[in-house]
Amino acid sequence: MSGLLDDVNQRTQLAGYNRLEILMFRLGGKQRYGINVFKVQEVIHCPPLTKLPNSNPIVRGIVNIRGKTLSVIDLAMAIGQRPLADEKECFLIVSEYNRVTQGFLVSDMDRIVNMNWEEIKPPPKGMGSACYLTAITTVDEEFVEIIDVEKVLAEVVSMRMDVSQDKINEGSGFDLTNKFMLVVDDSVVARKQIQRTLDQLGISSVVAKNGREGLDMLQQWADNEPEKLEQNLMMVISDVEMPEMDGYTLTTEIRKDPRLASLYIILHTSLSGVFNTSMVEKVGANEFISKYDPDVLGATVLEQIKRFEAGNGEAA
């Protein structure tokens, strides 16, 4: 399995072409699940774990990997299934989400598949708030479920959700009547986190669940309500990983449309790595922010409000 993850630099070349690679695994049954390879640092047989008293039962223990101590989450339990059996027979996926290295316990590894984001579809409607899927796809004529890891972590790992009072005070000095921001993210948890930050700063928002939906919204406004783009939309805040169209491709498509090209775009994602800066420049995004720090997002939003105000309604 380690050989599959050696050539990370080559995999980063997929970014910007609406492609991704999915690491597939199982959680004690036949169903296959997946996460983006970009978030995976390594996959190893699970070493002995140190149990923590009074910890969340989903956390099976902690382990030291290459000098880093990380908690190990039973991914089956985290999505509402039975706990995985013998840890010694399981695998550990070491990954980085939201600037934190995290271990996920899985029962079996499958393989890595190279796909187009257009092949990744949103989960069926009506699955409700208990759904732990952010997308689905088909491999070998079988469904593969892409887990909403941000939802899992939000339920297990304590995160600060509120903007500091000084940022709130700073936001109160602007006239934001009829102004809004477009939030594009496939994770319901991430959308709520961003909206919470914007709400605390007194900013309205409109949400889209993936890049395709976000681009459709923007183009419809350009066709029918161009003044909304010119006078009211201050910023697009987009995730990178999304079904149908990723954030890099969304940014590229926005820059190609002369009616949208001047929009200010933040890529706000749990992806990390050295390629991000170059990818932001390549696709033409204005900024990249790692999830999730409400003050960092809030400060970036406030700076764009100042630019927007100074430009008399035109994004810088």
C-alpha cells in the first residue's frame, strides 16, 4: 500500500483539471468507501494503540507516528456502524484535515482510482442530517461512498466556532445592506461553519452545494440580474473538493467568463500541501485559506469588504 502513495507530486498534477484520486477502503463489510488521496499521508497496518480513559468511544486510542502523537478514530463507529473488530488486523489511514494530523481505523484497503470530478455525484436527496456522505460514485459497477470527514471530525474533535469580539466589532462599522457572499461547499457542516462566521459579521450569504451549482448561479445572475454581481456580491468562498466540479475548475470557469472575471475568490479547504500556493496562482484565485479558523476567515472577509467599499461596489 505504501507504494501507492509514494508519488504524491505526480498526483498534485491532477489539481486544476477537475480530476482526483480516491483511496478506497472497507469498514467491516462489502461496501467500499473513499477519501481523496490528497489528504492521505500514509497507510500502515495499525500499530498497538494506547487507550485513553474517559475519551469519546469513537476514539480507539492514540499512537505515535514518526514523532507525532495522533488520535485514532474508528471510522465505522463514527458513521454509525458497529465498531471494527481486532485492531491488529486493521489498517490506519494517516491523513491531514483542517491542519490537524488524524488517524482513521479501517478494516481493509482496496486501491486508488483516478477519476473525474464529474463522475462524483452528490448523495441522494432526502438522506437527512444523519448522513455521513459528501458524495457517491461508481467503480466496477459498484457504489463507492465518499465520507464527509469534516462532519465526522466536527462531532469528535472540539473546534472553536465563534469569531472573536474584535472582528465582530470591526464588521459592525460597514453598511452591508443588500450585500452578500456566495458560499460553495459540498459539506453541510462546512457550509454551516462558514455561514456562522458570516452571520456573526452581519453578512448575508447564498449557498451552493458544489462548483457546478455555484457556476450556474453566477451565470444566471449575469444573464438576468447583472446588477446583483456588480453591486451586491462581494466574494465567492469555495471549497476545493466537490462533486461534479471542484473549486479549482470553478475558479478557472469564473475567470474565463468576462462577466464574472473580476469576482474575488477565496479557496477555503481542508486540503493542505505545498502545491496549494501554485494552484491558487494557476487558476486565478485571490487567496487560499485552510479550514477551519473563524478568525482567519473573518479577517479575510473583512479585508475584502474594505476593498469592495473602496471600489464603490467592484471587487478588487
